[in-house]
Amino acid sequence: MANYTAADIKALRERTGAGMMDVKKALDEANGDAEKAMELIRIKGLKGATKREGRSTAEGLVAASVNGGVGVMVEVNCETDFVAKAAPFIEFSNKVLAAAQASGASDVETLLAFDVDGKPLSELVIEAGALLGEKVAVRRVARVEGATVDAYLHKTSKDLPAQVGVLFAVDGEGDAAAEAAHDIAVHIAAYAPTYLTREEVPAELVESERRIADETARAEGKPEAALTKIVEGRLTGFFKESVLVDQAFAKDAKKSVAQVLEEAGVKATAFARFRVGA
């Protein structure tokens, strides 16, 4: 009988994220040698990489960091929340983040081609999937630059790593700028704006919203003389929902985000928001 305990099984599961039966089989084959068992799990996982190719990766985490006015954020996915919180997956995700920082990549294709430890990151993704026994994918990368950049990570569950991440940049420096940038980054995590300013909203989308507002008002029997005012009011409501600077500030709904920025003496220059699987 193999020389290992329940504690050994638990420890190897935490290291690899593999299922209990896979861990037990590997320990049996390795006669209780944890390092050899880990190697066997990795080898068997590589053989199963093709089978995993079509699987869904709806779990995972968001990782982010700021260095010298440059914020970088990545979303790394896996199949289950069990693997998402496993140490090897978290360590691999940190390696992906480091590669994103070093490469300057702003798209996944460039990031996956970047050399890490003598091989393309894309190969390390496959190896990570082999070790963890699940499909692993690098889904998104964002790069935001500014005089002050804040990175905010939010856990939607205390048992899991961050599922929501935000990068937010402003054009000023100092304590007031840093405080405003952080508060607004937290706001973005909660309110999920789509655009930074009204100017960024595509013209065709604005026209579509205006047309829908007009048709809805007419269907409601609103008087012709009031239609223009009603339509513009509803369009303003659309902007307040979708545009960051027009949104009511999370910490004080009496102020808009634009007012908070003005009080801090800065302007917003860019933001990125990731939510795992969204």
C-alpha cells in the first residue's frame, strides 16, 4: 500500500488544483512521493490538453498592478472556482501579470507571444492547464497610463481571488489626485460604466437611444409639444447610466463623478474594468 496520508492528499490537491481521485492515483503510482506524483499529474495533464480545448472557462481571477504611472491588468480563466482559488493558479496568474508588465502588451495575442522562461507564454498556459487538470486561458489584458493611476481589485466572494478589477487614470498628481483616483476606481467597480465621456459614445448608439426614447414617448401618448424635452431627458438618463463622468458618485449621490474630479483639480484620462466571465 502506498505510503501517504490524507494530509498528503490535501496538500497535493492544494498545490495542483487536481481532483481527489487524480491525486490519489498519482500518489499510488509514485508510492507516496509527492514530487513524483506532481510530475505525473503534470504529464497526464499535458496528454489531456486537446480534450480540454473546447471546454468553457467561466471562472478565474483578475490581477492588476501599477508601476511608474502605468497600470496593467489581466483576466486569467479556468473551469472551476476550486482551481481559481488554488495556489498554483494564482501563482501562474501573477506570472501572466508580470509578463504583461514586461512586454508592454495591450492585446492578448502580443502577450501570449512574449517570451517567459525561454518559451512563449502561450506554452506556459498549456502547461498550467496540464498541471491543474483544467483548461486555462488568458482572456484579456489592459494597459492604462496617466500621471496618477489607481488599481482596484474587488472580491465578490471572500473565498475566491478578485473577480472584478479596475484601472483608472487622472492627469494630476498629489494626495488629492490619488484619493480621487482610488475612490472613483472603487466606484467603477460597482457601477460598471461603459464610456469615460459622452464624446466616446458612438454617434449611432446615441441616435438609436434617441429614436427609442422618441418612439416610447409616442407609444405612451405623450403630447407632441413635450416630446423633444422628454426625449432629451431620457437620453440624459442613458448618459448618466453609461458614462463615467455623468454617473452619480457612489460615496455621495448628490455629486457627479465629474464634480468629484473637479474638486480634486484633475481630469479623468482613461479607465478599464474587468469582471471574470463578463
